[in-house]
Amino acid sequence: MKKITTPFWETKQLKELTHEEWEALCDGCGLCCLHKMQDEEEEDAPVVLTRVVCRCYDIKAGQCSDYPNRHEKVEGCTALTPDRAAEFDWLPETCAYRLRHHNLPLPSWHPLISGSRERVRLYGVHALDPVLETDDIDLEEYIIDP
Ligand code: SF4
Ligand code: SF4
């Protein structure tokens, strides 16, 4: 008989994860690297996503081009840490950190479950036909309809 063990992301709170476990929980979808907009004149206006991805994102490789230095390199690249989990509601609904903060299961395509990063491309930045950020880009032209 094979012993079935409960995976770490279901047995541990986000704050209890090791650094390696925390990093493994990120599915690499890249959706957090898309620029977002919010109507300043409307109170509690929803955050809307655009198809414009951070200039530091490598679209072909499907990942940040300078992950170790991302916070120094790009102003506004938010550090996701366990003690800030309550603020994660600006992240996409599929984000593993957001899901686990709300005690929700990871999707079947998450690499920790599927064992592969292949299917992430169907749900992440790649599926949205991303456009790389430039100095003069008009984000409003690239808002994604909710
Ligand atoms: S949205 Fe969440 S799961 Fe996706 S890349 Fe960003 S931090 Fe990782
Ligand atoms: S610096 Fe890297 S991790 Fe940060 S938003 Fe840009 S592409 Fe994403």
C-alpha cells in the first residue's frame, strides 16, 4: 500500500512555508507582471488588467528577465511576502498565493499538481497575447474586458 501524504501547500499556512516552498507555489503565470488600472474618481473601483506586460518581462521565455534584481530594477514590482498575504486581492483570481490565502485549492494545471509548466501557458500571460511596455504606450487601449 502506498502512503498518501498531504502536500505542503495544504498542510501549511503561507507564513509557515520555507523559502523554497514559497517560490514553488508561484505557478509562473506572469499575470502579476501585467499593468493594471483603476479609476481614481470612483470609490472602490475595481482593478482592471491590461495586456501590457512589464518591460522587464521576457515574453518569449515566459518569465521575468531579471528575477533576482526585479525589485531594484523596476519601481512598482511588488514584493510578495507571506506577511502581506491579506493585500493579495489585487492579484489574479488564479494566483496560487491568493488561492491559498483564502484556503482554496490550487487548479489542476498548477505545476505542483500537474508536474509540468506546459499548461500554465494556457492560463497565464501567453494566453492574452501580451504587449511589451514602452515609454509611450497608452495602457487604456489595452484594457482587457472583464
Ligand atoms: S500571479 Fe501569482 S502565481 Fe502567477 S506569476 Fe504572479 S505571483 Fe506567481
Ligand atoms: S520586474 Fe519582473 S517580476 Fe517584477 S513585474 Fe516586471 S517582469 Fe514581473
